[in-house]
Amino acid sequence: MARKNPKTVTARYAIGDIVRHRIYPFRGVIFDVDPEFANTEEWYESIPEDMRPRRDQPFYHLFAENAETEYIAYVSEQNLLPDESGEPVRHPQVPEVFEWISDAKRYLIRPGLEH
């Protein structure tokens, strides 16, 4: 019996990259990537239908921030752009997971935390 090759998904962004949302005013550092949607149905249904992203694309977990607060965000690849500010992210969990590399203006996972 012939098997079809599973679809290979290549994520545009990597863990440690700083990105911003295409529509909403927030940015963050990526700390995990799902090759396709892997959140709850309730979360997905809470997005207005005309703005719902496709499920068959990478989704990113971010230590996110906006002007008022810091939080965890889950964002589809189609809604992310590279953050060009060159500034570190102020989210309080970032230093637990990452080291800021100022010359590269990006983050690297702290030694011992890689998997």
C-alpha cells in the first residue's frame, strides 16, 4: 500500500525571533511554534469569522507586549511581520528563557533550556 508523504510545513520565523502583529499593536518574542493550529476550538471560534486565519499554517506562541501590558499570545503566521525596532521585549518571562544578543538584536535560548 502506497503512503502519501505528509505535508512538510516550513515556519517563516524561529524561536527567539522578535515579531509584531500585522493588524494589532503588539510585538513579542517567539518561544514555541506549532506547525499548524493546535489551540482550542473555543479560542478559534472567538475570532470574528471574517478575520479567522487558516488552520493549516504555523502558529506561534509569543511573550507579547503592547503599550499597556505583557501577556502570552498565540498568532498565525499570516498575521506576523518581523519587528524592525531592534529593541528587546520587556515581558517578565523573557529573561527566564532567553538571552538578549544586542549585536544581533535577537534572542537565543538560555543554555540548558534547548530541547
